[in-house]
Amino acid sequence: MHDETLLRIENAGRVFGGGRTLLGKPKRGVHAVQDVSIEVRRGETLGVVGESGCGKSTLARMIVGLDRPTAGRIIFEGRDLVAEAGRDLRRLSREVQYVFQDPVASLNPRKTVRTILEAPLIHLLELGREQRKARLTELMDAVNLAPEFLDRYPHEFSGGQAQRIGIARALAADPKLIVLDEPVSALDVSVQAQVLNILDGLKQRFGLTYVFISHDLSVVESVSDRVAVMYFGRIVEIGSGRAVFGEPRHPYTHLLLNSAPAPGRRSLAAEDAETELPDPYDPPPGCSFYARCPRRSDTCNAVVPALEGVAGADGQMAACFHPHGGR
Amino acid sequence: MAEVAAAPPARRSSGRPDGLRLLLNNSLATGGLIVFAVIVLVALAAPFLPLPDPDATEPVNRLLRPLEAGHLLGTDALGRDILSRLIWGTRVSLAVGISATLIAAFFGSLIGLVAGYVGGRVDTLLMRGIDMVMAFPYILLALAIVAVLGPGLLNALYAIAVVNIPFFARNIRGISLGVSRREFVDAARLSGKSNAQILFIEVLPNVLPVIIITMSTTIGWMILETAGLSFLGLGAQPPQADLGSMLGDGRKILFSAPHVSIIPGLMIFALVMSINLLGDGVRDVLDPRLKSGALTRPVARTAVMRDAQPPMQRTDGAVLDVRGLRTEFHIGGEIYKAVGGVDLHVKRGECLGIVGESGSGKSVTAMSIMGLVPTPPGRIVGGTAMLGDEDLFAASDERIRQLRGAAVSHVFQDPLSTLHPLFTVGDQLIEAIQAHQPLSKAETSAKAADLLKLVRIPNPAERLNAYPHELSGGMRQRVCIAMALANDARIIIADEPTTALDVTVQAQVLSLLDALRKERDTGILFITHDFGVVSAICDRVAVMYAGKFVETGSTEDILSAPAHPYTAKLIDCVPVLGQPERRLDAIAGRPPVVNRLPVGCAFAERCPRAQDDCRAAPIPLVDFAPGRAVRCIHPLVGEVADA
């Protein structure tokens, strides 16, 4: 069931700023996302991990049409989304939906839950009054909330409940793909588990495909079939969750895994304070991880390594000249 | 799950009183409301009152003084009854002022909304147009408009409305800009709403309070401007009365018959003053920034109102020894027991972690120690906090000031909001040092550089001149740690110091803190929600739930064999790296609200092991093994031991 490609991102890039001033002087731009190519297969959960500023949220916003790539194409079931979203976002929104990071900020404080959930039913599905009523009951049931909640305002909800409403809204239009942008990072740990379990249940029940974006490695590991690791706007490693977390090839993935705290883990690998993200206005000519990398060589600082298949690993790819061997 | 079965609890009135009651609490605004209501009622009732015709001249009775028979407020130069003219004139002034406000609010808000929502070129174009209108002195512009349209009340109304459009447009544009970038606007877009729908259905309701605030503070001003134009003879034309033209009529005879101009003058004063007081009151009620409590200024130290002095007990070798700490928040008649009896102690070089979810009281515990909980509404109602031989809750304000940042220092979650954006890192470090140590300038600078070196910041001397925004998040947190160490703190209270940081940076900061506390023998009270972080740095852990410690013990013991069901659940519900197959065991239900705590165990409602005796009486925290204590009468380890 995981074979058919649902979404294909081809060499997508997004530059913020740039262009020219009134006098024709070029302005500096920041490459938030650079040359990203990913395939998302029907029915899978693709996890995207990375630290703040790595471009993962920009990637998410491009997939749902809230932002346009400045380079490359995004193809959903054979349709070019970029061109389509420019003309009519509604067609895209029927297929691809989004769950926001901050559950409370993503709900309009002056609307009841009913009004919020009815919007996609009215504008995307054009349902009549009776159908909407039935669908609302169905949605509230799907995210495990009592129907009485429909006539309340967002501020009356806890974070976990608000996020479930956000999920219900994404679900309302009956999409095929849901992009989840840090859906549990604003929640308390006990609530986080509730939401993750609900997401898992919904995926089985409605045959959904997820793109799950998070900075939390353990959360991504627990939900994803495949994982992409992003650093400084590029994908540095991609492969099955088991492979990427079990036998990481890229030194950055290694560093991430060794830095993550876990109950019972006494010492964390810590780098020197010198190591920092490169200046986005002045990106390094070669690999952006060069300055922090323990395995660097001169080639790394000269050429950007391409994302290539790793020898001996099925489907696992890493953008590194000196990848780690299997563990 | 539980939530579907159990109907949501009935809606209770929130702790905050509603808008009208808040307004009536403000005596100035209430006064304004009463005066304004009386004026409006009288003006509205003008046709029904037994008043003479305001325009009927009677030269025989000209310039009668007030309180003459038949003319309560006297007559003017043409013998017209001033009372009648005053009431009819107020009616006209009010009508013009209010309609001008409505017109200006409508067009101004529309321009502001569109400019803020669309942004880009449209914004630039609209706002530069508005700037051009603002570049002229308003009265000059109004004069010019009336000059073109010709004098008359209606034209004056247009002129005043136009002149005030920029005021609304600029105010609303700012708010609209902020609201339009909020996530729910993106969400509405993905729900299929068109731009017009988003603008008027999503954005407008959130901007409305600001429009109303702006209107309530503008009406008075508009009435004044109308009066001004009429005074100059450009507004109301004779014989029609309005407050400004009455004032103008009386001007020439100000000395011979002062009442002719003083009476409408007083009316303008009463009207505008009452509207402004009312408007300020409305603003205070509606403005979200003021709602969050900006009007109540907390004092520099939490109020201590202990009912009884608890007996002194000391733990050997403890730098900080807190006993029976209780902190409460008193908000609108409700008492929130945020911390309900906490005992903790930290030894030299030791790291004690307090773990809990949001609302468990872990931060309030930490803030209470140095009196950083805002008062009002917070107050410490019980317990002692011994720093060495000194009870911090009994110490003088001056003594607490000396200790803050010296013997006890803090590291907070967000280094960007902790550091002052306008001063360099060096200035702030030097300030922290000089507040407690009388060193010369050169010595202080050298010490500041040493501190940066201590927290492993490369090129410390150079970095002293950097502003906080020039540093990365990890570097900023290092600076905060350096400040905490500036005066040889005996104990550092670190409140989620790595939560805002990326994992790789978090690892750096944690290992730095761990190394420093060993090098300098400093105790750390470490607040976090993450058991992974606890493992990395804490020697001992206290798990907090609903304002109380439910379990304490060494990190290894608690992680390997949690005794309290809550601790066990809290560990189980977090995914663990390297164990993707593990099922996440969510904790059903929600924590109790701390203003309505149950008598017995606060966790009983969510606990799978709960029995009737759990809910019957308060559960004490009992030691069950060396260095371990649990607040549970059916603990997880008890059974194992019995078997």
C-alpha cells in the first residue's frame, strides 16, 4: 500500500527577500528551502525533523499552498499544485490540509467551534444544512470530543482539546494528505500522547497520508514510516524511520540523535560552543554542516554534496561525502 | 474516552467580572456615564419638554440674566430663551459629533483593514494617502473643505469626518496587520474562505474592540471640532442653534452679558468631559493589553502573609531548605492554591529537579523562594525558606534585594526576553556584578570577560560588545548563566532553561550547567517537564502534581521504579528515542483546577489504582525507602515488596 506516490516535491526552493531595490541594486535573499525533492507515498507517514530555522515549516506551508516555492515543482496526484494554488486554493484544500502548531492561535477567538468547523464544509464541500449537521457530529466523534463543545469558544478549551478541534477542521474537507506542523510541541506530555494516539487512529480509519513535522526526534520516530532530516534548508538524510534512527549515515543525524535527552540517558554529546548555524545571508559554498562536522574534509567546503543513495541501505539517502557506515 | 462520556462541566462564571461591572467599578467612568446619559436623555426629550421655540426672537426681553421668570437661563442678544437653545443646540452638536464619528470610523476602519490585510503596494499607497491628509493641520484642512463646499452644518460634518479618517485608518491598520498574520487567518484560507470573507468574517470581529475604543475616545474631540467650526461661523447657520454658534454669538458681549457664552461653554465642557471619562473607562475594559493586568502594578516582592510560624527543622548540609511552602493566588473572590505545602532542600553542588506539567505549580514554587511571584494576586501563606541560617520569607525587602542575583540567582526559559535588547551583553554583565560588588571599572570588565569564558563563549572580550539579538539562542542562554554566576551564587534556580532551545544546543547548555555546578559547588534547583532532561543533569527529582510533590527520590530510582501512579504514567506517555514500537499510554482526563482541589488525592480521578480511601482524606508524603518518599497509599512498589 505504500508504493503509489501521492505527493512529489521536485527541487523545490523558497527564497525570502531578494529581488531588487528601486535603484536596481540586488537585495540579499535568504534561502529558506533549497533544492528539496521528496516523494510521499499514499498511506505513509513521512516525518520531517530539523532544528529551528531549518526550513521545515516553510516546506510545510508550500505543500498546503500557503506559500509558493520560488523554484521547483510540487506535484500531487499528477497535478501541479503550485500553478493550481495560485488560481484556486480551494481545489487544493479539498485534498491537502494542515494542522497548526499553536492550537489556540489557529482558532479564531471570536468564533464558536461550530462556525470554525462549518467553514470548510460550506466553502470546500458546499454541503447543505442537514449534511453539515451530520458531518459535524461525525467529526467531533472522530476526535473524541463531546458534541456539546460545538457551541463553545476556543478560550474555553485546554490545549489538547483545542488541538483536537484543529485536527477536526483539517479532517472536515475529507482530504487525502494532512500536513502536521509541530502538532504536539505546544502540548503537555500527557496530552501529547492523547493527540498522537488520536492521529494514529484517524489515519487507519480514513486512510490518510501524513507529513509530520517536528523538532522532537522521539515523537517523529514513534509516528513515522519514513523520516527526512533537514539542515539549513536542505534534506541531509532520508530513509525509513528504522534506518535513519537505527543506522544514521549523515554526521548531523548522528549529532541530533546523540544530543536528544532520554530518560535514563546520563550524558549527552555536546559540541563546543563555537559551533553554530551558518549565516543565512552568507551561506557556505559547500556543505552547510561543514563547520560543525567531525568528519569534514576539504571537498566538503567546496562542493555541496548531493542527496545520494547509501551503499548497502535500501532507500536510505544521505547528502554527505563521508557518511557513517552502518552501525 | 472519558471526555465523551462525561459531559463537560457546567459553565461557571470566570474569575474575571464582566465588562459592565468592570466599567462601573471605575468611579470616574461611572460619573462620566451618568452625566453623559443625563445630557443625552434631555437632548432626546427636547421635543417633549415644555420649552419655548429656540429660534423665536423677543427683542424686548433681550439679554435677561439667568433665573428670570420664564427664562431659567436668561435670554441672548435677540431675546431667545437660552435654556431652549442650549438643549436644542446640544442635540445638534451630539448628532453631528456622533454621525461624524460613525462616518470617520466606517471609512477609516475600512481603509485600515484593507491596508493591514492586503499589505504590500496597496498598504503603501493607502497609508501614504493618509499621511498626506495628516500633513495638513486639521483645522486648516477642515476650513479648506468647508470653504470649497460652502458653510453649513452638513458640510462641517463632512469636513470633520474626513479630517478624522486618518486617525482611525492608522489605528486600525496596525491591529489589522497583526491579526492578519495570525494562524487562524491561514486556517480560514485553508477552509476555503475568500479574501473578502476572511477580512470581514475573521479579521473584523477581532478588530472591532479597537474600533469601539477609538470611537469612544474620539466622539468628544469631534464635538469640540464641530463647535470650533460653528464658532467660526462655518457650521450651523443662523438661526439654528448649536453649542459652537451659541458660543460665537456670545463672544462679542462676553463682558456685558457673560452668561450668554459661559452657559454653552459649560455645556461643551460637561459633555466632552463626560464622554472622555466614559471613553477611557470603555478603553480600560475592552483593551486586551490592559485586561491582562497591566493596570495593576505588582510590587517588587511577593506578599508574605503566613498564618502560623512553622517549627524550624533543618536538613544537614542544605544550602536551601524550604519547608511547608504554600503560595496562593487571590483572584476575584477565588483562591487558587498554586503551591500547597512543599518541602525541598538543595545541598551544595547538588541538582534537584522539579518535574511537572503546566499548571502543576513548579514555577510558582521556584518563584516563591525569592519572592518573585507577582503581588497582587499572589501571596505566600505558609512555610519557611532557609538560606543558610536566614528565613527568606522573614527577611527585609532590602535584604532580599541584596540576595537576589547574588546568593540566589535565576536562569529563565527565554533568554531573549530576559536580556535587555538595548544594552550590550557586557553592559548587562557589568551591571549584574556592580549591583553586588564594589569593584573598579577595569576590574568589572575583566570579571565580565572571565564569566563569558567560564560559560565557554569563544572570544569573550569581543562578545562583551555584542547585543543580545546578535547572539544565537544558545549563546544568549550562556550569557544568562554567566549573569547567574556573576556573584558566586550559592544556588541557581533554573526554570525550564533549555525548553526554548534546539536539541543540539540544549545538550550544550545542559552539559555546561552540569560542569559548572561541580566546578563551583553551586546547588541547582532545576524546573522542567522533561524526564529526559532530568536524567541528564539532576541528582534527585521531585514530581509535582496539583501544587504538591507526589514523589521524591534519586533520579535513577524514580526512573527505574516509579512509586506513584502519576510518575509512572508521566514516564510512560512520552515516546522514547530508540523504542518506536512502544505504545503511548495517555493519561485520561485533566488535572484538577487548583481553586477546587479534592479533599483526598488530587490524582485519584485519573488514577487506575484509585480506591475509595484515596478520596477520603489528605494523603501524606511518606518515606518508604532511604531517600525516597511518595504521596500515595497504594503505591506501585508497595505491592512488589509485599509479593
